[in-house]
Amino acid sequence: MAVGLRAYGSLTNLSMAESKPTVPKVGDGATLLSWTDRFPATVVWVSPSGKTIHLQEDNAVRKDNYGMSEVQQYEFSPNPEAPIQVARLTKKGWKVLKGKQVLIGHRSRYYDYSF
């Protein structure tokens, strides 16, 4: 597990990355897992084989008043102007070509203020 934490930076992102891959469909929410941050996205295209998808990051507006806190609440909306990111299904789940892990079926945004 220590190797995984080095790859994902937080236990939350590691546990999300280790979840069973979901079969995506257009319009599904997704979360791009970075080191400790998370970014919401939407599935905008699925290949006929179901092994390649296109994603666009969503807009995320913070709705709480907690400041630099672990507790963060966001409102999400589509961003059709965002660049397309390609993800492929691997033996270890969905991965964006830039190396980020992708969780399908759930939108999440988190900003780690400790970095």
C-alpha cells in the first residue's frame, strides 16, 4: 500500500483509484485523481469497444464558507469549452493518457491546501 500512497498522495485518492472500474456512458460524472487533488469531469464520448472514453473537466464553484479547510463543498456544471482528455481502460482501471487515474460515476473536487 505504501507504493500506492506514493503514486496518489492521499489515502482517499488511493482508495478511489483502487475501486472497481465502472462501465461508462455519455453524460456520466467522473473524477480525475491527481496527487492529492481531485477534479470533476463528464464523460462526453465512449468508444464502441467501451475501452476508450473522452472526458471534459467540469466547472466547480465552492459553496461553503470554511476557508482553507478539509471540508469543501462544490457545485458542478458542464464546461463544454474544456479540452478533451482521453482515458483508456487498463488492468488497473481507467487512466487518462497524462497518467491520472479516473473514477467513473462520481464527481468530486478537492483542493489540498497543504501543498
